[in-house]
Amino acid sequence: MQTIKDYITTHEERFLNEWFSLVRIPSISAEPAHKADMIACAERWKELLLEAGVDEARIMPSAGNPLVYAEKIVSSEAPTILIYGHYDVMPVAPLDLWKSEPFTPEVREGRVYARGADDDKGQSIIQLKAFEYMVREDKLRHNVKFILEGEEEIGSPSLNAFLQENKELLACDVILVSDTSMLAPELPSLTTGLRGLAYWEIEVTGPNRDLHSGHFGGAVANPINVLCDLISNLTDADGRITIPGFYDDVEELSKEERQMLASIPFDEERYKAAIDVKALKGEKGYSTIERNSCRPSFDVCGIWGGHTGEGSKTVLPSKAYAKVSCRLVPHQQHEKISKMFVDYIASIAPDYVRVKVTPMHGGEGYVCPITLPAYKAAEKGFEKAFGKKPLAVRRGGSIPIISDFEQILGVKTILMGFGLESNAIHSPNESFSLDMFRKGIEAVVEFHRSVNFD
């Protein structure tokens, strides 16, 4: 029998080749031109799951991109873990900022650089290789199911219905996900909470065509100016969102929770330097860690209109657009917030333009109790791999399907992620540390060994 460290050393070249075979497929769910790539990536996952030791693997249709389902049943009486991941990735633009081709994985200074190296192909491969070891070394004592989707990066629009239609197939005792991050390589941490999300597109229409700004400027409302005014009115000087009723369901942090967050090692100067800003800005009365994990926020994700090409064009545009989002906290329902937003924009929109707000995807927040037996097993996994007990932290990102798992399947999710902020997911030069890859496999193996379901 091999230890997990020895097993990784023996098979690492194969592990990397299998990981890279996934990364080379440009499975960009947001771009319809990559539909064939989505299918190819699902097919490749099916092959890898079968090679790793599942009893069966199949590609299952949905209203959008297909899902990959696999299972290893050791006993009909044994408890079951469902492992979730996603095989779709974000677009790669701006391409000119990449130092290597985004879909040609390159190893530099102990890191793999490629789109999907971390999010979520790299982290999902960690789960697969831990499972493979448990099967080949005859150590698996519970059932394992896998579900890999191809729409996470566009809000998982098809997964909710898939869960509703396949409750029996996906029945399990706990769900395990590696799609989150740690505080730092020397600060292992387990994510115990996620923020929810609500997303909209705003369209502002003024005149029936683009106008000459000399002939009409000052007499006709400019949709871009109006849009900027609307957006600026959505937050106040203290960084609070101005929508009436927005904070009604926001649970204030207890004194104990705030003390726990304050105890997390955090270097604000290093944080600012890493993103090259001179100062931070956010809701008054809260620390940076509280603002980006436990408090709601509002952001403009994109804004456009008028002339944006080279040179000048004195135009008063007919239309202006923005994509905006709110990160929500547990107890805030995204559909309720979405309606509040639409109604509020309608109430403050001036009559010299027409404003249309289109709700897009969203999801609820999530909190995992640290008393769960499966959470304790995850702690043991991190202690084994990293040599210290992980901190329990809430993260500011959103994985909307996690709350759907709880509502539809009735089980909790353990968020056992190994990413780092420096991995630049969603950005040019996404990467993943080979050291973290190895430690991740070791941690998940220990989770499987330690987990109980009492």
C-alpha cells in the first residue's frame, strides 16, 4: 500500500496530463460559439471519471449545457457523499494581458497558468484524484457520487430544474465542493459562508436616434448622464445601499462573530498593494473583512453607450446600458431584492428618459455550521495537509447552487476549497500552485478517511 504522498509522487505526471487535457478545451459557457467545446469537455470528464474508478458515468441533458453524473456505490446501506464541480470557465478577454495562451497550460515557477487552472478544473481534479486513491487502495467505505455542470459561470440557470427532476439520483448525506479559496498558503481556511447575488441590466433610452451634441446638447437629456445619476443614487456617502427595505433581512453580526473576524490575520497594506490601490472604500462602521464577506454590496459590472471607438465623435447617444449587481448576505432573498431594485429604479427614473431594468441570474447566501461531523472531517483534512487547524471564514463570493442544494436535496455542503486570491480566477493569467494541488489531494483523502455521518 502506498501513502497518499507516495501515490501523488508516483502518478503526478499522469495527474497533470489529465488536468491539462481538460484545460485545453475552451469550455466558455458565456459564449455560444463554444457549444461544441462544452460537449467535448463533458465527454472528457466522463472518460476521466471512469478511469478513476466509478461504477458508471453518464452525460445527462439539461435545458442548457449537459451535466456529467457518476457514482461509486460500495453498499446500498452506506452513507453517500455527493461531489460537485463545474467544467465551464470564464471568457479570457482581454487576451493581450495573458503572458501565455489561456488554453495552452504552461508551468512556470511551480504554478500552472491557464484559464480553468483553478476555477474549477484544477480544484475538481483534486477531488477526482483523492477519490481515485481511495478506490485503488481499497479505502473507500462510503458511496460517492459526482455531478459536474457546465453553466456555473453564467449562474447555473439549468441546474435547479435538474435537481428537482433528479432528487432520487442525487440523494446523499452531505455535499463536498472545492470551488472556494483560502486566506493564504500559510493560513489554511474553510469557507463557512457565502454571499448571495442579484444581477440586473439597465437600459436607458432618450431620443429616438443618436444626436449631434452641438445641436441638441443642453436641451435633450443624455442617457449616459442619466444612467450615471441613477447609479450614483444607489449608494450614500456612508457606502450604504439606498433602496428602501434593502437591509430589512440583513442579520447584524454578533459581538462574538465580529471578534472572531477581527482575530483573522489581515494585512491591509499588503491587501492594497496586491491590487495597487492607495485606499479602500466601503460601508462605514465595518472592517474590510466584514465588508467583503458578511455585508451586502453594490457594484457596476459594466457600462456602455455612445461612441467608444478611436478618435472623437460629438454625439448625444440614444441609449446607455449598465450591468449591475448586489452581493447579498444570508436571509436576503435574491428574488425579493431583485423586485425591490426594479421598483426603486422605476420610482427615481426621470420622465425625460425611458428606463428598462431586466433581472438576470441570482441566488441565496449560505452558512455551514462548524459543528457538522463532515465539517470536522474537513478540518482534519486541512490539519493533515497543512499542519495546522484551518480558520473558519465567510467569503464574499457567491455559488448560488449551494443554497439550491440545501433547499432541494435537504443536505448541507462542505466548502473545501484550495484557491488563493493570487490565482487570479476570472482574470488574465489565472493559475494554480502545484504545491496546493498536492496538498489539496492529501486533505481530501483525509476527509474521506475521517468523515462520519452521525
